[in-house]
Amino acid sequence: MTFTKQSLARLAATALALSSLAFAPAHASVTFQGVVFSTSYSPLGDIDSNPTTDSIRLTLGINATTMTGDWTGADFLNAVAVKDASSFSKVSLVSAPGGTGLWKEVTGGLSASGCDGSGAGYFCYDGAGNGVAVPANLTFVFDLTAAHGAFQTAPTIKVEFLDNICKKGKCSEQKIGSLFSREVAYNPPPPPPVPEPETYALMLAGLGVVFMLSRRRRPD
């Protein structure tokens, strides 16, 4: 079989595309008043028919670099709460803006007064003082172990922003705008199919072509 430069390039591109499929990230996001909320899951342990042994890592991204609507002018992100269909036997805050020591865990929901312990199924993290300053791009990472039930693929996210208000030389922080509460749907990717032998051969041939072309382009 004779390969032209064009066919070699197509073969290389196909091989690279195939090899990248297994590593394609999966995530979901929703935008509200200019703030983008995104979630992604990754398994930590045994994900099977026994939910009490299921552990996942939940990454919550809050891109609050552009805030519109009644969040315009917000100064702080004060509290974050997450609700899932399952209850949890263990929740660990792995990383958070300002460090994990800044955030106090409260079992329960989030109201206008912050994490108040109300509402079943929530875990809430209240920032010491005023939380963290915004506008900013923020990431929270949680490790979760289910107590019963299966993990929900659309966790409900709640956040509260504060505004720094100064009057007559006295300043205080007050809730600004809506108390966001919405599901951020996430559909875990299906397991990758087992490649056929022909697919492996194509990938290897394509990678070989890439190697050959890179060698030809090297200066003597």
C-alpha cells in the first residue's frame, strides 16, 4: 500500500483523535447572573450496588469573575452548600479558596443568615468572617461517602454572596441578591468501549507515522 503525504496526515490525525477519546473530560455547568457553576465527579472507591461503600470526589467550580443582575457589586462569597439524593456518612473538604481551615462544616442547609443547619440532605460550609473575596474564580473539592442511596447526578448547589455596606463610618456585610439554589446536572461518561484489534493497529500505525514525520523534519 502506498501512502501519500495527505493520507499519512489523515492517518496520524485519526490515531491522535482515537487516543484522546479516553481522556476527554466530562463536566456540566449552569450560568446564573454571570456566575458559572460547574460540577464534576470522579470515583474514589468501590462504586457498585452497595452504596454505603461508594466514595466520590466532587469538584465544584464557581467562576465569579463577572457578576451581573442583583449580584453586581458583591464583595464576598460567604457560604456554599451541596445537596444530593444520598445522605453521607463522611464529607471531607479537600481544598477550598483561602484554605480548608477558613470553612466551617455545618450539617444542614443554607439560608439568608448563612449555614443554619436546616434542611435535610445538605452539607454546608460557612466561611469564617466573610468567606473569600470576589470577583474571583473559585474551586471547592469535596470527598463524599454515601450512607445510603445512590449518588445523584444532578447535585443541588446553594451559594450566598455578601455586600460590604458602609454608612456613617460603620461597615457591615449583608446578603446581596438572590440566594442561588439550583441543580447542576452531571452525567458521568459511559465506560470506554474495548477497542477492536483493528483500532489498536490504526492507533499504532498513526503514532508511528507521527514519529516518522517528526524525524524527517529534524534539521541535520
